[in-house]
Amino acid sequence: MALLEIRNLVVEFATSRGRFRAVDGVDMTVEQGEILCVVGESGSGKSVSMLAAMGLIPFPGRVTADALSFDGTDLLSLTPRQRRRLVGRDMAMVFQEPMSSLNPCYPIGWQIAEALRAHQAVPRREVRERVIELLRQVGIPAPASRLGAFPHQLSGGMNQRVMIAMAISCNPRLLIADEPTTALDVTIQKQILDLLVELQRERGMALALITHDMGVVAETAHRVQVMYAGQMVEEQATDDLFATPRHPYTAALLDALPERAMGRDRLPTIPGMVPGIEDRPSGCLFSPRCRFAFDRCAREKPRLVAIGEARARCLTPLTASGQPAAPVPV
Amino acid sequence: MSASVSATPGRAGALWRSFAENRGAVIGLGLMIVLVVVAALADVVAPHSPIEQFRENFLTPPFWMAGGERAFLLGTDDVGRDMLSRLIYGARLSLLIGFSVASLALVVGTSLGLLAAFAGGVVDVIIMRVMDVLLVFPSLLLAIVIVAILGPGLFNAMLAVVVVTLPGYTRLSRASALSELARDYVTASRSAGAGAVRLMFETVLPNCLAPLIVQVSLGFAAAILDAAALGFLGLGAQPPTPEWGTMLAGALQYYQRAWWVLTFPGLSILITVLAFNLLGDGLRDALDPKLKR
Amino acid sequence: MLVFLLRRIGLIIPTFIGVTLLSFMLIHLVPGDPIEVRAGEHGIAPERLAELRHQFGLDQPLWKQFVDYEVQLLHGDLGTSVSTHETVWNEFTTLFPATLELGLCAISFAVIVGLPLGVIAATRRGSGFDYGLMGLSVTGASMPIFWWGLMVILVFSVALGWTPVSGRISDLYYIEPWSGFMLIDCWFADDAGACTSAVSHLILPTIVLGTIPLATIARMTRSAMLEVLNEDYIRTARAKGLSVRRVVIVHALRNALIPVVTVIGLSVSALLGGAILTETIFSWPGVGHWLVESIQRRDYPVLQGGTLLVATLVILVNLGVDLTYGFLNPRIRR
């Protein structure tokens, strides 16, 4: 049974210009102990889907889904109090901006201890030891001396480690990391990613890593999901995805990687822009930008179809040769 | 194939839209318009002269009470002057006060602030220090002190209120100008040879306008309140001038016998100040992009 | 932290000197010669005038007079009242506790009522409660205090008879002024009747004086909370599975308090201004009333000394606010 199961998730925001679907019918599963990467451009809805799973969608947003369950428990039917017992303990999340994601008024030791004590009855004397141990596990040198440090006194990388320590403090089964390294220096990025992978392996927890960096995906993920304009457009095992992308968008993303463009004189790009609130096509959302689009694409909304081990949301998913297959019957 | 470009609304249109979303702001604007119209047409609208005393009718109640008369809709004061007429002319006076004080303070304060920002160095320090000193005093107290020096009267009271509200404009324009000065387009303009004064007024000032506009609207409200407070203390407009605060001062002793002499002038002050505060808040919300939902 | 304190104090000194300069100029700008002013309405013969001018150093150049004035201030001499012949300092210290008591009650009222209202409005953003509170706040901030006081007296004292009209305590009681705070003195005098009387005299002035700070605090709290609630660290706190109450009070409020405390501190200046009007209306025997009367009596030494003292008080409070701000916001401590 999947650890996290999401089916037909829709997250809508009421704006002054109408209802905006940040997430438009996403299906997603995370299996126990695996590393899943969710890739997509800004605005693809990758962060919002995970926030919805955690119950963190802010005020004007509405979350609906056919299924949204964690370890068999239906998240949608939980009372807020029951939800809070799961969140932070069995499901934890780490965010993108470490410098602004920690409360500037309290020392980091206090903030980690708060995470511990929110879900576990830890005797006062032990708390300090547990926090020091957590700091050591995330690779912060001289942890005992850092307990009283304030977030603004630490670097971005250190703050991110503190956030990870907070997230793993209650031994979650699933850790969601929303672009944890985007705001950090390149040298630190690798360290944080290595830390996450190592923690995942040691603790056997599932890791859902949201990123827009295909390099990261190649190195860390077991499985990949590609999102576009609020929908999931492809899902495959990592090696297979890089070898045979099934959706034209994925193929275009891979083509745009500098490493793959060797030998060409121009770096391929994807023309056009992600549809916003005003210009959503009535058929396939990617069709205006897709080089394989044909007449049905602009009219019909494609469903997820299975091709081998993969799933793709396309009327003519790509074959192993990179060309579109015969159109899916209407 | 480019994605369709949606028509972006014109800037003025967008401003009006966000302004209009705010119900309070629209109410404020409406009230202000009513007040301006009433004040402008005071000679036509008011049933009587504001200073004419009707010796038969001292302290007549409003028309809906026993003893009231239709001729004097809101009653009369202790020397028989019609309340409604005095209130209407008082509106004209208050709007004039607000306008004069706010514009004078705006001009002087903004010039000082811009001067401080552009000249920098000693000039900047002196100007800001003076403003600091002015800000230390509670505004009413400072106004009282200034009136004590100059002598009571409406003009002096207005001058006092100008001095008291000056630091707000100075600080605001200086801060705006300093942040604009750091921008590239100013350096470009300078290297093209633009002189300091021209730079100040033609290039930098238009970009500082938004917070200043908000400040003016709120300053209008504050000016009317402060002038009324001075009037109430006997230091502002002197009787028989129909200034709302002065009217209240004269009415103190009648608070038990004739509540209308007290209630209506104060209510007028409240409504007018409320209108400008709502307007100022609405402008601030509309002009400040950070607060857009 | 000590360096922070010393630096802040250093910044104040020029402002303080500026304030004394303004105060010094007051006597010299007032129409009439300073000696004639001090002589009051009795008038004075020309030879005596010249003699006194020399005696008081008024024929010295202005800058020297200013220096002498500063020295005089440093010795604690703020002048003498023309009407009561008491020193300004004595009169001030006698009357200040009344204003202080009223001011403290007013600000406490404003904070105790305004802070929670602002927090609730922020958490229920867009609701009827929110709009209602905002409407009331703007109205409260637009009210002329003197009128509001009169209306309140009309309704509660005259029409309903619930509260007295003026003064600090009923004439029936005499309480030994030990601390100057009527509430404390009544407590120590152990007189229940006097205590009730003192409280009932305090209620209306407190509400009237506290209305504008209440409106300001409610609005500031609401907007500060709204901003803070949008911050990333609040999302992190919620992701930890903390209860809504804990997120709002421990995480959000702590950060929102920083601008709110600054506003509270800075509204002391406005409070003193409001006290002038409130004390006049309620015949409250405090500093505000004293200053207003000094103008009507042309008691310029009182106006000069009193204004200087009030300004000094504001400077000290602003310093306190700065220090509290440094304490609350770890980011600027060093």
C-alpha cells in the first residue's frame, strides 16, 4: 500500500480575476521508503500539491480530492486536531527559504525542542540531549554551543540543516522537501542533498523531493513525476525517464539540459509560456507549445495513459524512438 | 505560437478599481464630495446667516423636539444663532483650514525634505535634528506654545498646526527622495547634466508622490482636528467665527440644558475627519502594491 | 547591549539641547519683555526694570543667556510660577501623578482591549467582525477627544447618573496623598467608600483618553499580525503540527508585538496631548490642565518649564521604547 496516495487533487484559489486552479487533477503516490522527485517549472503546482497534502494551504484556497490518504488514513476526513497529530510527526516538510523559514525571535535549540515536545512527551532533562543529537545528525559542528543561536546568526546552509533536524525530530515516515537547496550556494547544495539522501537511507523514510533541477533528479530519485500547469504529465522510474521520456514536455525539458546539447550550436528551449489564469487552453494544457501537437490536442483533455511501466498524460505519448505513437482512441 | 496576452488595465483604471473595492474609501470619498458641495454652496444652502442673532430664540431645541421650530432645524445657540447655518459655514471654514494647512505644510515640508536629501551633510543633519525636536513635543502642546507666542486667532492657530505637521512631510519626502536617489535613472539623469533643482522637482518628486498623497489626505483630517482642538481651548478662531471647535468651547456651560449645541458641532468634526481618514486609508491601500491580495 | 544603550543615549543629547533651546526661545519670543512678563500684571517702573534686567543678565548677549539658562537647568531650577509663586518643579511633581495615573489607566485600557481585538480581527480576516472593528477603529481615531468626553459625560453622568462628572474623588473624602496615585492611596487608607469613589471618577476619563490609543493599537496589531501570519516561519510552525493557538500567540504575536510596542511607546506623546483636553473636560487636576491654565493666566514660566518637562519625559519614554525594541528584536541587539 502506498504511503501517500493522492487522486484527482484540485486546489483552487479565489482571486479578484476569477477562480484559479493551481493544482488541476493531480494523481500522485509515494511508496514507503522510496525517493520520489517532483519536477516542474515555477507555477506547475508542485509545491502547492504537497502543501495541500500537509494541510498548509493558506486562507483563500480550497482543497478537494477523490482520495488524499496517508498510510491508509483519509486526510480529508480528519478533524484539524487529528490532522495536527500527523503533521510534524509522521509527515514532515522542509521549505525553500531557510533564512526566512525559522522564527527570528527564538533560538534554534528552542525551536527544535518545540517540534519534539509537540508530539512526544519528552522529560525536560532529556530534551537538551535529544536536540544536540539531532543537530549532530544533520552535520552541525559543535552542536552544544549552537543551541542558543538565533537564525540570523547562522548561514543559509546551517539554517537548512536546523530545519531538517526539526523535521526529522519525531521520526517521520515521509519527509517532503520543497526545493530545499534552491536558495543555497552551489557547494552547499550538494551537502544538503547528500544529507537528505543519507537520512533517508538510515531511517528508511520516504522522501518526496520537489525540484526544478534535472541534475538533482538524476542523482537522487528512484521515481520521477513531472508536473506542468497544475497537472501531472508523466510518471516513471528515473533511469527510464532519462532514457525514454514519454511526454513531449519531459522530452523538451531533457533536450534543454546543457549536458545534452553538446554538439549543437543552439541550446533548445521551449517556446511560449506556462498558461496562467487567463489563457488556459481548452484541450491539452501543453498543446500550444508542443511540437507534436495535432488537431485533437487543442480540443481534447488527455487522460493519463499507461505505456509500459510509465504513465503519461498525452494523446500521442512518445515511443522509445522519441516519436509520438499512434493517437490514443477517443 | 505565443500565449495570448491578456489586456492589462490602464494604470489609472487599476488604481480606481482597487480603490473602489474598499467600501470605506468609497464612503469617505462620497462624504468628502458632499462636504465640498455643501461648503461651496453655503450661501445658497444655509437658511440663515451664521452670525445673525435671533433675540427671540435663545437655545431653541432642534425642530423634532418640544419647543423646536422649523425655522431653526437644528436649534439655536446661547445667543440665538441658527445651528444649521453655523454648521454649514463651519464646513466651509474647516475645509479651507484643512486645505490651507495641508498644502502649506506639504509645500514647505516637502521642500525641506528634498533639500535635506539632495544637499546631504550638515544641511541634512540640521534639518532632521530640527524635525526631531519638533516631534518630541506632543503636537497639541507645541501648537499651544506657538499660539501663546503669536497670540490667539484663527490665522495663528493655522500657522501653529502647519509647524506641528511639518515634520511628517519632511521625513516622508526625505525618505522617498533618498531611496529614489539611489536608483539608476537618477544617476543617468545626473550624468546627462541635469541641474540639482530640475532633478529634484521634475525627476525625483513624481516618484515620491504616492506616499505624499496619502499623507496629505490624512493631514487634512489631522489639521481639522487640531484646529478644532485649539478653537475649543479658546486659542483658535474667536467667536463669532463659526468654527466647530470654537462653537464647542462656547457651549460647555450648557451641556446639561442644551445638548444640541454640543452634539452637532462635534458630530460635524467627526464626520469630516472620518471622511478624510477613510479617503487617506483607501488611497494608501490602493497605492501600496504590497497589500494587494 | 550596554554599548547599544550608551549609543542611544548619545543620540538623544542633541535633541535634548534642541528642546531646551525651544523652551528658552519661548520666553524671549513672547510679546513683552521677560521681566515684565514675570512681573505679571502689576507693571514695573523703568528704573527697577533696568535694574532687574541687569540682575537677571538680560542685557547680556543672547547666546550667553542661553548658556546661563542651561546651567540653571542643570541645577534643577526651572523657574517660578507667576501666579502661585511655587517653583515650576514643585508644581509639576505635585500634579504629575494625577496625569500619570490617568495615562497609565488609559494605555492599559487601550492595550488590554485593543490587542486581543486586533489579533482576533487578523485571524478572522474578512469577516463581519473584522470589518466592524476596522470601522470602529477609524471612527475612534477620527473623534475629537473633547467632544467625545462631553458626549460621554452627557450620557453616563447626566442622563444615566452612573458616574460623577469631574475631579478625582468625591468631596466627601480626604485621602492623604502619599504616592499621588489616588488608587494606591485609597488602598492604603483602607477606605472602601473612597476606593469606589476613586474608581468611579477614573472610569470615564480613562475611556475617553484611551479611545484613540485603543483604535490605533487595534489597527496596528491587526495589520502587524496579518503581515506576520503570511511569513514563512508561520508556515513552518504549522508544519510542525502546532495548535492554532500556539502558532498565533507564541510564534506570530511575538513578532507582531515588535511594531506594536513601538507604536504604544510613541503614542505616549499623543497621550500627553490628549491628556490636556481630557483633563480640561473632567477637571482632572493634572499637568495638562495646569498647562492650559497657564496660558490663560499668562503664567509663562509655568508654560516654559512645564513644556520642557513634558518634552523631556517624551524623550525618556522614546529611549525606553528603543531599548525595549532592541530587547524584543534579537536582530538589532548588537
